[in-house]
Amino acid sequence: MTAPKTIAEKILSSKAGVDAQAGDVVVCEVDLVIGTDASSPMAIDYFRRMGGERVHDPGRVVFALDHYSPPSTPKTAAFHDEVRGFARDQGVELYDVGVGISHQVVPERGRALPGDLIVGADSHTVTCGALNLFATGVGSSDLAAAMITGRIWLRVPETIKVTLAGWMPPGLSAKDVGLAMIAELGSEGANYRALEFHGLGLGELSLDDRFVLANLAVESGAKAAIFPADAATESYLLGRTSSRGTPVQCDLGAAFERELVLDLDAITPRVAVPDSPTDVVPIERAVGTAVDMIFLGTCTGGRAADLREALAVLERNGGEVAPGIQLVVTPASREVYLRLIEDGTIARLAAMGAIVTTPGCGACCGTSGAIPGDGMTVLSTANRNFRARMGNATARIYLASPAACAAAAATGRITDPRTVL
Amino acid sequence: MPARLEGRARVVGDNVNTDYIISSTRKRETLDEQILKRYLLETLDPGFAASVRDGDLLVGGANFGCGSAMEIAATVILASGIRAVLAQSFSRTFFRNAVNNGLMPIECDTSGIIEGDRLAITIDARGVLMDNRTRGVMVEGEPLRHMMAEILDAGGLVEYLRRGAWRRA
């Protein structure tokens, strides 16, 4: 009889074909390998140096041109051509410029299924764990090795049980819950570990909300962040793929390293202050801070529900962007963009003066899109606010929910969204 | 594989993320480490890169290499002539990237190390030992385990894979 297992232990055991538990090192079969324009040029170089000729299974690899979209320099255009050429030669699917952020598009296209093991050369690949699977970020050399062999070695992580208790108060965003979670864990509190989500509060969370929590988990170092499969998972997959994957439940009596209980009723709007995503304060402590730029986008806050919520807050507050405020809107994917064009959200935001940019990573890491000016203060829906993250070391970056960002766009200052709802 | 490194400590703080090691804006222009090394750690200290000497040892606090998984952060450190990074703890993605490129990540108590200290690191069958010659203090480090040790022994993941690891029969 084998010991009771966490979801991480079960998925990695299954992919390695052995009975593994936390602490074991296993070589796993990978269901999907994801490369981006930021990581794949190096990965292609490693691939060749490793003696790679053909990828092990072209059906299990995708590339996304998301960090430099569209390319703003000849060099980034050359990176794109290199990745396009490699994808074509290898018969690998490519999400070209404008399709969107890799770990947003992979779930949208039904390529992330319960029970899967996904490795991506992008730290926010963990986002896919919202769909009851093990997804983890790696560098370019591990990506190349996984392309060649179809495999990756992993240490089976210990698991922290994150229990979501209580109910979401009206107006509270998953971003607030996520910021509260990573503040509680600290900047390395989940390093080398998996998070596994539990609790009645789960029923409150849509898949979009779960993507936000899984996404932010890596800011505490998490190797994976895994949700259970339930009706919300089913309904997300419906229409995206005919497969339902292999849903994985944790065993009764599974060994967790520790438990973190998040009482949803007690969480209030939060802001991460410069220069770390885990330096989180209740929004009251930052209210009144003058802002220059608002960024609505990224794999944390660039989904349809986020941008609709932002629009609603703006419309309830005069329907105008405050004078002098630059509002940058970057849908996480083309699917999101098209939905928001169809329902009029994009038109209304643009009419207010929003700068709508190409779906992708956008201004998040200073690689494409709007770069803040010297000394500017930015309020963003993104996940990282390290100094110089957006391409200017003198800018100060605050992180908050889409509602809080919209409230600040309307007023020109960091504003508690509860006071303008 | 027994190894011995001796060099000057170059001390940085806690939570040095990979964007601080080399900014995403820089690597958008080139992936040539010989160029990028001019910008090593520029966000924390614009003068740092110019002051690095071959054989220096980078000393971090907790959670070194957090944030983005970009591998260029590890290879730019190597290109600068730094062959080992010592830290209280490492982010998992940086740790893997370091080992995969033959940059030695040494997890040990770095709290007593001061900028410019002379450090000697010995790695052998008995383990990892950091001798702070300036302070006269010896600290044991965490030995590399499992496949990490094999990959670093091979000189990195390229060589390791060229030897046929994980291939199918």
C-alpha cells in the first residue's frame, strides 16, 4: 500500500511511472513544453549545442511571441524570425505576435488539462495550475532538454496547503486575495514547494480568479500552484477541448508541510508597494499617492473580467480618465481582446483616452509597450514591481486589483475602490 | 568532483531578482554575454560591472535569483568571470539555471561576509566548506544533491545531455 499523496506527488508519480513522494527526484514525461520569444532564442542555441536535431514530440511543444509584441527593435524582430523558423522546421505550433501571453493562450486553446505536467521557460507558467495540473517555470537549457528528450528531472516538492475559508466580500478581487497570500508567505516562503488550494471559498472562485492566485504564487517562490478540479474547471474546458484530462484529487491524510488559512471575509483591498510584490499593505495606507500611469494588463490582470471591472469602476466615476493620467490597456490575449471588442469594452476605454496595445506581456517587464518616464509613479495590475521592472529605474511601481487601478485612473490618486464602487 | 575556488567577496543583499542581475530591457538588445556583462547588477549599483575582477565570488543574502526564470542572469554572471554564487538561499529557477551552466551555487550562511573578504571554497567528498580568510571563520555549505551534482560535474546540462542522459533506448 502506498502512502497518501498530495496532488503534486500524484501527478509527478504518474508522469515518472514510479511511486514518488516529496523529496524524491524523478524524471518525468512532459505533456507540454512552452517557450517564449524571451527564452526560446537561448533555448534554440542550447538545443543545438546539446546535439538536438528534432524535438521529441512536436505536438507537445508550443512557442509564444509574447514579450516583444510587436517587436520595437530590429533585434527583437530577429528573435521572432529565429523562433518562427525553428517552429516551422520542427512542425511546432507558434502563437505569433498578438495571440497573447503563453500561459494565457495555452489554457484558452484547451492545451492545459487536469493531471498534466507542463514546463515553460517563463516563471509565470505556474498560472496553468489553476486547471488542476502541475505547471512550473524553467530556464532555456531545461526547455531545450525537454524539447529533445520529452522529459525533465524534478524534485517532488513538499506541499503547503492553502485553505480558502469563508466567502468573498462583494467588490473584493482575486488580486487582493493573491497579494494577501504572498505577503503572508513572504518572498521565499513557498520556494521549492507546491501550493495546493482547498476550502469552501474555492467555490467562489472562477477560473479567472484561480489563474490570478496560481500566477502570484511564484512571487513567493512556488514551484507549482495547484487547484482541485471541480464544476468550474469543467465549464472552463467546455468548448475549448473535448478532453477532460485526468482530474487528480489529493488523498485523505496526504502529508502537507504546513497549512495557510486565508479567511476571505477578512481580506480587504491591498496594494504592493515599491519594490517588491510581497511588500503588501492594506490600500488605506497608500491612498492619496499621486499616480502618473495606470497599466491594466498582464497574466495577472489582463483578462476579460479584469478589464470589464475596470471599465465599470471608471464609468461609475464620471466616465473619464483624470487629466494627465496615462491609461495603458493590454489584453492578455487576442481571445480576450476580441471579446472586449465585441461587448464594447475596448471602444469605451479607448473613448476615455486609454492607450490600447497589442495583446501580450506589454509594459510589464519593459520589453514592449509603454515605458514610464523618469520619476513616474505607476499603479499596475501586474505581478512584479521590482525597480526598473518596467524599463525605468526611477519609476515607482505599485500593484493592485483592476478595480483599484481603475479608481486611480479616475481620480489621479491611489483610491480605495470601496469608496467609489 | 573536487573543486577549489578562491576569490574576493562581492556582497549584495536579500531578494536580488534576475531583473536586477540583468534587466529585461538590456537582454532585448542582445544575448551576447560579453556585451551584457557591462550591465551586471546595474539597477542595484551602476558601478558594479566595471569593478568585477575575474575570480570574484558573488555573495547574496536570502532568495538570490528570484523573479523571472531568465537563464541569461546565470550566464552573464559567468561571463563576468564569477564562477560561484554564495547565498543563504536561492530561488529554484536560478539554482537550476546556474547548475545547468556550470555556475556553482553555494548555499551557506553568508551573514558574516563583508565586501572584499577573501573567501576560499573547497568542495570534496566531505562536503562544501567556505573559509573566510579575512575573518578567520569557516562555514559549511549545503552539498549539491541528486542530479544537480551529476550535471555540475559534467560541466553543465549541455555536456550532461550530450552524454545521453534521459534518452530513450
